Amino acid sequence: MEREFEAKLRLQQPLPGGVAGGKVVQRTNSIAFRAPQEQFTIKDFELGKVFGVGSYSQVRSFLFLF
């Protein structure tokens, strides 16, 4: 995926001779990305641990009494 991103950046760079109005496209080595966060409350932790896949996932566990 990074290679595809780099290829797209190369396409956007101005051509020699100032064809793009002299604007310079700056490249970055990383992209800031933040996943959506779930809002946990104290009730989520009362019956035990909160488990999930990844940092922001939540799976609730239930007790069944027979």
C-alpha cells in the first residue's frame, strides 16, 4: 500500500520548468490515522474484563445462571 501511495505522490509533483505554477508538493513518510474510539463507562468493567479484537473493540460477556 505504501508503494501505491508513493507512486501517486510522484504523479502529483510539479514538472520541471514551473508548469504547476511553481507550487511544491511536500511528501511525508507517514500518514496520521486515528481509529474511532468507543466510549467505555464504569459499568463495562463491573462484571469483569472488557475483551476485544484491537485496541478499540469491545465484546461483552454475560453470566447465565441455571
